[in-house]
Amino acid sequence: MSQIRFGVADVAEVRFVVSPLWETVRSLYAVDDPGRHAVHRPWVRRVRSLATRPEVAALRGYVRPHGWTPDFLTPPPLCPPAGVAGVARFAGFATFADELAALRATPIDMVRADIAATRGRLPLSDVARAALDDPRSGLAALADAVEAWHDLAIAAYWPRIRALLEADIAYRGRQLAYGGARLLFDTLHPSLRWAGDHIVADDPWQVDVDLRGRGLPLLPSVFVDRRVLWTIRSSSRPLGAYPARGTATLWPATAPVEDGLAAVLGSSRARLLRLLQAPLTTAELARLLGVSAPAVSQHLQALYRAGLVARSRHGRRVLYFLTPTGDALMTGR
């Protein structure tokens, strides 16, 4: 069991963040254990051979099944709040370039301490042991490997991943607005519960973090599956990473739309519903369908009025996604 202890100021500083660096690093766990991460199998099939390339080797020394990653490798992003309508107080978004630059600038003492702290799960890899002896070179090699893996396996899919994460944040922001911290944490994940002035997490790690006015960034992730993950060391900047809603819809099925559904709704609207198993904008839908944005907008309005799709504004972007009714129609459940 782990616990995260709050002060009054910490409750006021609960916020949501999105981290392309986090998704890049955590994605290797899905590659190494596709059975556990079955929802990502379409993506794993495309990128698995790339994970063995030599330019990724330094990262593989820190991302191992059943092991911990050092806190400096997956920190909460440092960025100003984004202009996300309805959750502007709660959301921050960093670019991968920003996060990579921050990773390269990690203080050497922190590199050593964070690597040493991962011994609690597995003995250090050869790569990690070498980095303890020469942390400056080890950090540079690690950052190069992270950049290579991002370019190979994540960059092309990042708009899709980010759209899903933003949709999750829109939902969580409403939970926080309607029911406060108790409702947010009681519904964030089945392993969590709000216990007055702290979070209790049903996990095997026995993490005990006193936030001490530092607040708690919450990070939805498509590559976190079973439990909420916390920073390891109490002196690290706090972070809680939890499974994002709708991850199973991230990689839409490529099979043709059922003839029966197309006969009722029309082929264009049936294809729209299939694509909207992951949140997308009008422009993204138009590109995928090969039609004009006004045509897509007309179909979306009809589906919206029928209660099959919903929408959420994120800055200048409006994301469309399936309602429970639309999801039931597509999945037969």
C-alpha cells in the first residue's frame, strides 16, 4: 500500500499534465510484454523490430519488465497552463523537444540518486551501472536513445495519442469541478481512495510521499495499465500517472464497416463512427476519409444530434468522440 499526503495548498495545486516523454519511455513496456498490453498489439506489430535497433539500446537499459525507471527519466513536465476550455486551471502540455532539453539538463547528482533508487525492484543493468560511474556520458547516451525511439515509434502517432489524453483530461476536469478532490480520486482508478488528507493506493510499492506544498500533477497515460504509478523518491517532484480512459479505442479496427450499419446510417457516417473510437478533430477526420471538412462537419452534426457522438473544446481544437450510445452501437455491447 502507498500513500500520498496532502496539505491544504496541495489540494489547490492538483492539476493535469500530458507528457510525450512519459509516453515515449513507457511505451517500451508494451513492446516487451504485448500480452499484458493487448490493446496496443496493432501498434506493437508495427514498431517491435525498431526496438532492437542499436540507437535505442541505452534506453532499454532502464526500461525493463517488472523494473522501475529512474524519476529523472519521467518527470512531470514543467510548462505553463494550456488554454483548454473548461480545465484551463488544471492542464499543462509540454512539447517533446522541451522535455528532451530538460532531460539533457538533469543535474548529475540527481541522475546518480535516481538510478540508485531503482535497485528496489531489480539489480541495475550494465547500462545503468556504467551511468553511475560516468553519469554525464550515460545521461547523454540515454537522451539520444529516447529521442531515437520517439522518432521511430511515437512521433507519427502522437496526435492520436494526445487527442485521447486531452479527452480524458476534459472528463477528469469535470469530475474535479463537480465533486472536488474526493470524487476525482475516488473515480480516478479502482486502486485509489481519498482518506481525508491523503490518498491510499492499493499497490505493492509502499511509496510514502508528503507533498509539502508541491502539489500533485496527474498524468493520464495510454501505456499505464493496471495501477497508478508514482515517483519513487520522496525528494523527486511528485507525479501520479494513471491509465487514460478509452485506451482500447486508440488503434481503430481496420476491418470494413459492417454492411448493416452502413445501410442504416450511410457509409460515410458509419466510417465516421468507426474512426471516432479514438477522439479526432474535423480536420483529422476529413484527412482520413479523403473528403472535405464541411462534409465531415455536416455528418458530425447529424451524429451529434442523434446522441451518438460528443464534443469537447481544447483551445482552438474541438475533439469529437463516441458517446456510450455510439460506442454500444459500434461494439454491440
